Amino acid sequence: MLGRVRNSVHVNNLPDTVTYNDVWLEFKKFGEITNITIPVDVNTAQSKGYAFVEYPFRSVAIILSLSKSSLSSYDHLSNLFELF
């Protein structure tokens, strides 16, 4: 049985103030985005420091995960992209 094909990239070390728009603006340059999920703390309503960015094609997610790049807006945070 084949596993689910994943088109998402897991982004770590985001500031707790990051917004959907922040993530969208940074990642749209890599291709069409189908979904962004930013888990939030139920008590503070602030980001938990990570996000999932989903693309329609797995190839975009693979390229980003292999690049281990930093978000240009948050270079000091050493954000890593991981295939999810």
C-alpha cells in the first residue's frame, strides 16, 4: 500500500507574531499555494512557531525541503523547510 503523497513543507522557528500573510508573501514566490496552516496557542492566540505550507505539486515541496533555506524576512531565525 502506498503512503499519502505529501505536498507540504514544514517551516520551523517562526516568531509567535507571524501571520498567514507573512508566510504567504514569502512562499508564493515558489509557486501556487493551496493551503497554509499556522497552529496557534489556545491561550494567547499567537503562533506556536511553525507552519505548514501546501503546494499543488510535490516537486515544489521537495525542492524547498532539500534547500534548507531561510525565510528572507526572518534570516536570523534559521528557519528550516522540511517535507511533510
